[in-house]
Amino acid sequence: MLNFNYPLLQLLILILTFSFPVTLSNHEAIQSLLHRLDSKRALPSVQETAARGVLRRLLPTHLSSFEFKIVSKDVCGGNSCFMINNHKKTRHNGPEIIIKGTTGGVQTSSIPKPGSLPLFKDDGVKIKRPVPWNYYQNVVTSSYSFVWWDWERWEKEVDWMALQGVNLPLAFTGQEAIWQEVFKDFNISSEDLNSFFGGPAFLAWARMGNLHGWGGPLSQNWLDQQLVLQKQIISRMLELGMTPVLPSFSGNVPAALTKIFPSAKITRLGDWNTVDADPRWCCTYLLDPSDPLFVEIGEAFIRKQIKEYGDVTDIYNCDTFNENSPPTSDPDYIATLGAAVYQGISKGDKDAVWLMQGWLFYSDSSFWKPPQMKALLQSVPVGKMIVLDLFAEVKPIWKTSFQFYGTPYIWCMLHNFGGNLEMYGVLDAIGSGPVDARVSANSTMVGVGMCMEGIEHNPIVFELMSEMAFRDEKVKINEWIKSYSHRRYGKAIHQVDAAWEILYHTIYNCTDGIADHNHDYIAMLPDWDPSTNDKSAGMPQAHLWYPPEDVIKALQLFLAGGKNLTGSLTYRYDLIDLTRQVLSKFANQVYIKAIASFQTENIDALHLNSHKFLQLIKDIDLLLASDDNFLLGTWLESAKKLAVNPSELKQYEWNARTQVTMWFDTNETTQSKLHDYANKFWSGILENYYLPRASTYFSHLSESLKHNEKFNLIEWRKQWIPMSNKWQEGNELYPVKAKGDALTISQALYEKYFS
Ligand SMILES: *[C@@H]1O[C@H](CO)[C@@H](O)[C@H](O)[C@H]1NC(C)=O
Ligand SMILES: *[C@@H]1O[C@H](CO)[C@@H](O)[C@H](O)[C@H]1NC(C)=O
Ligand SMILES: *[C@@H]1O[C@H](CO)[C@@H](O)[C@H](O)[C@H]1NC(C)=O
Ligand SMILES: *[C@@H]1O[C@H](CO)[C@@H](O)[C@H](O)[C@H]1NC(C)=O
Ligand SMILES: *[C@@H]1O[C@H](CO)[C@@H](O)[C@H](O)[C@H]1NC(C)=O
């Protein structure tokens, strides 16, 4: 129960709870981990000041309305909890509300003026965490969303984490500076690392050993700047009572290591998504965990981090086997590998706990059968591993793995791929999944988490998921969604409520089991030859899991309620997003008609539909241009702002443009295998990238009909690929400020296409 009549504050609390029925020994191990982590926490006075800092930044008008107090866990019988009460007033203008917890912060949206904050009944509100941890981030979020952030933006994010009660965030920034130091001790020079690290926008994949050198090299300025940033991030996390999760060594090493240690067991991995295995990016080097050097490097890396940051955590992420299977499936061998990986971590920090993304058990389930899974999970001492059930809202592994064979795990929502913008969600599963998992027989669940590849979309999904860290009963979404809409816009408008009700049953009820990745044809134009009669090589499908006409109806209602909400920025954001969603799905139908016209050789219909498709791209660009949250310019300028010289400027802008378009390498006739993986519905990309792409594609279709020839896909690619590469290298400016009125534009587009 976090929403009172008005939704105003939600305390964060980072105290840690523990009544969960893992097997006894695991339970004890987790208990002692919790105690150890408590002992690393900042002093109560530091945390109280940090909580006031959040309030000062978000709600300066109410600085004197609240008081924060850190209390001992004993208040809740040893459990984690927070309490909100009215302050016993002793003087006029004194604080009205007191928030107690082991750590603190406040969330605001439509808050009554100081002096009229609500009165609580009886003893106020008391909320216990049902599970100790609330985890945040995927290992790739650092690249898809955070890559260009400065401290100002990071500070907002850490504030947000505090408000959502996140207490176990990944802290991955700046690790290349640590690697540079570590490898130096192994006689690897900074120059040797130029072909090892990826560019700023591709660090996540270089860290995982998927690629090397792409977008690089990193300048010393970058390395130093990011380390400074990391220290700011970690200190703020600590002040707010969070436990940062630091990286560890997974075996990924620079090529130069093979020369310095010629007898080390180093294998070259296979190709990961390049067009033609160019060794500059392809095929990284993996040091075998069974080689003694593995433990040496692993230990050195942990020690170097402790030296830089202090004794701030015992939890380390390691994903050695992510999209990279061990050479044999022999369980004994896998157990040896797992034990060596853990040894590398624990020699640097004797209390270390290995946190692993459980993605491999889903993505590579043909390799990770029960014996292999069990061997890996049980290769470390009891209680020294925590697994993330990464995609639990759609494909929960806990149900079929005897709860990870006794290993404590965190129920995570994956939700997003590539930082794509698409309205999507599975609210019912989020509102009930964590509760089902926790109360299931012999549950080993120890936390909830958010593991999305990219952020900054679908606020409703993040809101609900965050609440699950504090809810011990399933959420009745029907009721919850009403209160959400009132909190979000500051008032109750019946048409808007009705619209949300529809969205709950359509967009936010995706039950087809398909991982949502925006494949709408505008953003991911099929690289495909429609002349083919081979139906099995059929057109790539866009994801559609609801009747589009229902959602058009929701848009109509949403617009109708708009007269009352013209001043609400959250309403404007949602209106744009919904209009974009409706138009983009509509454009998919138009595209299919265009293709069908081509196949039936109806040139007039082809012209009509292709023109309409192109017009939709322009219209959506115009719509998105009316809100600061949907601008390509923001992304590009934030990248450029980090540069200190012209070559960095050029490099960072190329990195930023490339990640959201081609992503990876191309040759004359082949697009990157990852093209449009991180596609974005941002004003600027539509008009200047998606539009010329679709336009040249349709001209090739039309020309081939005119000349009664087969469509020449290769010719289109030969034209398109250099156009894309030129755009990636470009430096033309894009707006960073919205223009136009979202309500007027959205209304006009609705009428243009649907009335
Ligand atoms: C690094 O180089 C120095 C000087 O050549 C040498 O003494 C040392 O043994 C080398 N260290 C390693 C780990 O190879
Ligand atoms: C581009 O890569 C593709 C796929 O590997 C290959 O078949 C083709 O020959 C390459 N084209 C050129 C021009 O190198
Ligand atoms: C839970 O554990 C008990 C004791 O080990 C076992 O008998 C029971 O079958 C388990 N239940 C499930 C659903 O796994
Ligand atoms: C979501 O879809 C499933 C499958 O069609 C259906 O059973 C369920 O009732 C729907 N839930 C909502 C909230 O509409
Ligand atoms: C919405 O606006 C109309 C007309 O301006 C007004 O009569 C009505 O009271 C408003 N409704 C709400 C809930 O604010």
C-alpha cells in the first residue's frame, strides 16, 4: 500500500529483510551476507543527509515538511521496513511528516502545499520488504542508455533508484580504467588495449568478449573521466544505503596476452555477428578458467577495485558463459570452470558472492540442460552465488529448475531490448509473478529486479515493477491502474481512465511469449526481396499482440480527455507515445499493402501505399519533435559534450549514430547483422534515416515493376549501405528542444488517418 489518496511519497528503505524459506544453509549464508553488507553501510547521519538531499533536489518547497530518521531493524522484528507518520507538532511550520527507515528518500508528483499534507490514521503506514533485494540494470544498459551521461544525469538516476527502493544496483561505469591498471601489471601496454576495448557506445559487448576494437580506441581522457564518474556514482549509492554490484573477470583478455604468456590456455572465440569475420572486431580471446593465470588476473582486478573504491560491496557480477558455451558439456568440467571463476573473485575478496545473469539458461537452453545447469550453479560454496532469473515475467526459469537447484535467485523483469521505444508490457505477470515465486514451495527467491536492456520508455511498467519490491500480495491491476493514472496526471479524467483500461487489456497484456523488440517496418525495414515466391523465406514479422482498433479507440478517448490535462507534461508524453504506437502499427499495414501491390504488379497501388508509408514517417517525426523526450539531438549532443578534442568529438558522434542505426559492421552488399537492433523512434532519425531508406527501397520496387524485372535487393543495398555509412559519419545538427504542440499535432494526425 504505497499510494494514499494522493500519491505522494514513497519512502525508500534499504534495510534488508529475511524471512524467506531457502534451504537452511543457504538461508544462513544469505543472513551473514546481509549482516556483512549492513556493516559496510554509511553512518545513519550520512544516510539521513543523503535522503534530505534527494528531497532538496526534487521538492525544495517541502524541505521543511519532512523529517527523516534511520532506525534499527529491531523496530520491525529484524525485518526491513519503513514507516510514515505525522510528526507530533511542537512548533508552527515544523515538519508535518516523519519518515523512518534504515535509509531514506521521497517520491513526488502532485503534492499538496506545505501545511496541508495528509493525516495518517492511527499509527501511520508501515511497509516491510518481502524480500531483501531490489536489483537494477542489465549489463548492457550501461551502453544502450547510460553511455553519454554526465554526473548531473547520473545524480537524477540515483535519486530515482532511491525512490524506487533499489538497493542492489550494478555499478559498471569506468571499469576500463581499472583494467588498464590491472593489465599494466601483466605487462600489457595501453597501446595493446587499443584493439581490445570497444568504443564508448560498444563497451558492454567488448566487456563480454562479443567483439573488440569496434568504435574504439578509448582515449586516456575517456578512461580517466569515466573513473571519476564511477567514484561519484558509487559514493552516492553508498550514502543512500545501496550495495553496488561491481564487475569481475570473466576470462576476456587482450590479444597481446597470448604473446606475453605463450603457454597460457587462451582460445579464440567464434564470430559474433560481424559481416565477414574481420579480425579487427571479430573473435575475441578467452583465457580458460582452468589456467592459473585466470585466478591471478581475477584476483588482481578485484583488489584494484577495492583499492580505488574501498570496501564497498561483496557482490560481483560475472557472465563468463553468456552467449558463449563451454567447450564441452561434461558436468564435471563445467563444475571445475565455475569453481575457478569463483576462485578468481574470492581470492580478491574472501566474502565475495558471484551474481550471474541467468540469460544463458534461456538463450542457450539446448546446452544448459539440468545436469549442466546444476553443475554450474553448485560449483561455488553454498550461498556464494545469486542468479538473476532475467526474463521471469515471460519465461521464468525458477519454475522448471527446482528453483535453480537451491541457489538463491532474483526475480527479474527484462522487458526491453535494445532500448527500443514501444509501448509494451505484461502488467498481470509483473503484479503477480514475484508473489507467486516467493510463496511457492521451497522458494529460493531473495529479491526482485529490473534487467531491461534500455530505459526511458513505458513508465507504467517501471512503476509497477518497482512497487513489487514492497508488496507482499498480488496487485489488482484494474484498481491500481486507475490510481496510477490519477497520480500520473494529478487528476481523474474519466475518458483517460477508460483509455487506460483498454491499454491494460491490449498493449499492456502481451501474453504471446514473444520477447518484445520493436520490429515495426518503419524502424526495421525488412532487408528482404518481395519477388521471392518462397513463402518460408517470408517477410519478417512486426510484433502485434492486440487488436489495433481497440488501441485506436483508446487514443480517441485519451485525446478526448486532453482538454483537462493540457498543462500536464506526463499526459503529453503518454499522448505522443500512444499516437506513435498507433501510427507505427498502422504503417505496418500500409507496408504490407505496398508489398502486396508489388507482388500483384499493381503499380498505382504500389505508389499510393508507398507514398502513404513515407508520409507516415514524416508525420511521426513531426509528432515526436514536439516533446523533449523523443529527440535524436539530445542523444548526439550528450555524446559530443563528453569530448575534449576534435577527434573525440568525431568518434563519439560516430559511436552514438552507429549504435542506434547499423550497430555493427557492413560490407558493400551486406548490412550489419545487428542493423536496427537498437532502433529508436526519435525525431531526426525518422526523417533523416528511416525515410531515405524506405524511399530508395520503394523506388527500386517501382523501377523493377516498370521495367518488368525482378526486384534487385543487392542493388538497393549497394545504394543504401553507403548512404547509411555516410549518415553515421555525419555531423549535421539536430534540435535539442521540442517544437510544436503535441495535443494539436496528435489530434490532427488522428483525424487525418482514422476519422
Ligand atoms: C613484465 O616485464 C618485466 C620486465 O621485462 C619482467 O621482469 C616481468 O617478469 C614481466 N611480468 C610478467 C607478469 O610477465
Ligand atoms: C559481404 O559479406 C557477405 C557475407 O559474409 C559475403 O557473402 C560477401 O561476399 C561480402 N561482400 C563483399 C563485397 O565483400
Ligand atoms: C520441497 O522440499 C521438500 C523437502 O525437501 C520436498 O519433500 C518437496 O517435494 C519439495 N516441494 C517442491 C514443490 O519442490
Ligand atoms: C490477457 O490475455 C490473456 C490471453 O488472451 C487473457 O486470458 C487475459 O484475460 C488477458 N488479461 C487482461 C487483463 O486482459
Ligand atoms: C474538464 O473540463 C471541463 C470543461 O472545461 C469541466 O467542465 C470539467 O469539470 C473538467 N473535469 C475535470 C475532472 O477536471
